[in-house]
Amino acid sequence: MRWIFVALMIAASSLSGCGALSSLSKAGAELDAYTLSPAVGSGAPVRGRGHLIVELPSSAGALATDRILIKPVPYQAQYLPGGRWIEPAPALLQTLLVASFQNVGGFELVGRTANGLNPDYTLMTEVMDFQVEPSGPGPDQFVVRISLMMTVIREADRRIVASRQFYTSEAAASDDTQVLVSAFDRALQRLLEEIVGWTPR
């Protein structure tokens, strides 16, 4: 029986979340590290105007880690036992956002800190979903869900000039770590392309 199906059965039998989590995530275990891909664009970066700062995204505690989040049920947080992100999920998303803007363009300069310059805009991100969930009753039905709330602030007067929630999902054919990470990569690529297209406008 696959491990996520087991986790669902554990939750259904009312065992504690801590007990289920410890069965999936053993302290000190060596885990393979995974990263994801930024948006690439279809050609040379489009030179834009203005200096954009991408702040470190904020998130709930279950996402503020390098572990890959699994939610067998909406109120339970567990972690993939066979892998982790190369850095905590908020830092990974910040890295990918910066790289995506640099690859596609839209601003004259994009960074994660001002470095002595006065930025024109700041992009703030709230990570609402970045996880794997069961998508059906069977042991091989999973979906990756990503939801990001993006807010652009104009630094001249600290006014919010744009705000939008971006959401996507991607089916995964099994609970194999590489299959799940590939689903994350496909889903996030779509979302990053939407975000870098929306933000300069």
C-alpha cells in the first residue's frame, strides 16, 4: 500500500497527527534535495523600466520549511519522506521569482534587496498553498496545488497598485518523489509565467 494511502487510513482511524508525521518524517534522515525551474521566456529579456524588489514570501508555519508538504486532509500537515527542497519553500519561491523576471524582462533591474538603490516597486508574496493532496479515493491519485497572493507596492507613496491571487494545480500519476516534483515544476512554471506577465502591467 502506498504511503499517502496509509497516511489517509491513519487519519481516518483517529491516531494523532504527531504520530503520523513521525512515521513519515524521521529526524536526521538524509533526504534527496530538489529544486524547481523559473520561467524562461521565448527570447531575449524585454528591457523594461523601474527597479523591482522581490521580498521573501510569507507563509504559514507548515510551509516555512524545506520539507515538501503533504496534506492528507485539509487540517493535517505531513511531509514527503523521500525528498526536500534545496532551501525553505519561501526562499525557493523568491529565488525563482527573481530569476523569472530576469529571464523574461519587464523591469530595468530586479533583485531581492535594494543594495543601496531606491526601488520603484516591491513585490510581496503570500504563499497560501504549495503542497500535494490526494485527488481521489485510490492510492495513486494525487494533485499538486499552488496558490500565491501577489501584491505590488509603489515605493514612492507606499500605495498598493495591484493585487491578485494566482492559482494552479497539476495531477501526479503516483507518489514517487520525482513524479511529484515534476508536477510541482509544471504547475509552478505556468504560475510564474502568469506572474511575470501581469506584474509590469
